[in-house]
Amino acid sequence: MPVIRIPAVLSTRTGGQTTVTVEGTTVREALEGVCRQFPDLGVLFGDDGGLRSGFLLGVNFNEELATLSDPVAAGDTIVVVAAVAGGRPAR
Amino acid sequence: MTLGPATLAEVFAHCAAAYPDEACGLVRASGLVRGCRNVQNELHARDPERFPRQAHNGYAFCFADALFLDASLTSDDPVAVVFHSHPDVGAYLSDEDVRAALVDGRPALPVHQLVVSVLEGVVAEARLFAFVGDTFAEAGRFDSSGACIVRASPGAGREPTVRQVDGAERTSEEAQCR
């Protein structure tokens, strides 16, 4: 089963757990599984069911961003982090 | 934390070097600066609808830098300030900056926001913002030498705190100017 690494800013929503092992063959299935276990993690998803823009996903600490549809296997680590972004005001 | 001239000199150099693009980075509680990689152009190239901004008018930490920040939060030297530059528009916290910093109306990260104004490639000033109550308020202003020229005290009686190396807390007023 894949492991989900919980970002520090959300660890209060998992009772302090920083990793959670869940079932799932895609990133989405795994994240939905952890949300069933810890409903407060529902903040990860937007109203449209997609990943909320305030978060980024990776698998096995690779630099490449992962998507919800990416496959995962037993032993994979899904890494969730808060996005850090912004933009200047219009001229 | 220490946000003094030496720390700000590093921040400003990173911002000036990125011009005309936006720069971004972070400052740890110890004052250590990490210039981060702005991947806004890569995101835009991949999905221009989801990421309409480019590096000249937006910034996004790469995944490794975002992970570094996250990991620091449980270390003895947590990130205390996220900075980015605004080329040629002034040191304001834009609507997009605020939108991106909040989740459900609360800061996604326990950090202050430093915005650096870069005009024609030269740093003009920087302004520090702290989340107080339900909004961001100016907590300090610095000139191009890194000297503190305005020491604000947002939300009198409820100053925001910055986590310290020893786990103690200080008000933003203590944290912002040295």
C-alpha cells in the first residue's frame, strides 16, 4: 500500500501523524482514502473535486509534480506540500 | 528571528538578479536565506489555463523548495519569512499573493510575507506583512540598504508571533527590525 506524507501544516488534522498508509492504485484513490480516515483533510480537494490550488503533489520525492490520476504502487510515498506562489498586481 | 541588513542584502541580491522576472525565496528563523527557483514559466508552459501567469508577473516555488519549507517547520530552524519580488510595480501584497497564501481564510503556512520592490533592476524597498486577525497587515518597511524605516505594530494588542529556534515566541515588532 502507498504511504502519504502529510504536510506539517496539516498534521494537526491527522492527530499528529506525519505519514498514513492507505490503499489505492492512483494518487486520487490514496488521497480519498486518507480523507475518509481523516475527514479534515478534505481541504486538499476543491469544490470541483480537483486538487486544491494551495497544494502540490509528488511521488517518491521526485521533483516532477504528480497529478491525481498518476498510478501508485505499494511502497510508493505520495508527498503533499503546501504550494508557495503569488503574483504582482497589474500595472 | 533576525531580519537585519545582512539578511536583507542576500534577499535583495537574489531579487535584483531575477529582474525582470519575479524572484522568490525564504528566510529561516536564524536569518539564513534560501533563494528559491521560480517555476512559474514551466507551469504556464504545461497548463496555461490553470497557470495564466508567467515569471514576469508571478512566482511559484519548485516542489523541492516547497518540500524544504515544509520540512523546516518541524526543525529547530523553521522558515519564518517567504519573500518574493514585484518588478516595477511596488512592494504591495497583491490580491493574488493573498489568495495564494490562504486556505479557508487562514494562512497556509505560519510565515510572514516580505515583498521586495525592484524598479528597473534596482531594489527600491521592501515591506513585511503579517497575518493579524483575518487579514494581512504591514509589519515593517525597509529601504534599499536593508535599514528598517517603518516599524509597524499591526493589530495592537494581538501582534503576530514568529516561531523561534528555542521554541519561544516573539512579537512581529521584535522580529522585524534589527
